[in-house]
Amino acid sequence: MENLNDRHSDKIFKEWNKMIKGVKADPKIVKPEIISAWEKSFKLNIDPYRFDKSIILTSEERRESLLYPKV
């Protein structure tokens, strides 16, 4: 049985597919901040399907970045 979260995820996925094809996503379904992030990623040619393990921070690196943010 499909729940509400699954249906919403399906709607977001459909909007994502629209964005890939160059059609603006519906801000009633996807938050404007997310749409903006998607658009920025596309402009920067970021591959959403590529996962680069080298950019994962260790626990210590995360802690340090929170304690000592670069200004």
C-alpha cells in the first residue's frame, strides 16, 4: 500500500524529470529553495548521479568546520 510520503516523492521525482528536460518545476510541489539548488547545479554542470567519496568529511573535519568556519 502506497503512503502519502511515497506519493509526494513520486511527484518530486516527476518535477525533477521535468527540470532535466528544461521545464521549470512546480513550486507548489517542490520548495523554491530546492528548485534553486537544482538550477544552480545544472548551470555548474554537476552530475546528480555521480558520487565522489573524496568529498566526504570525517567526523573530526566536520567538527572543525563547525567550530572554525572559514571567513
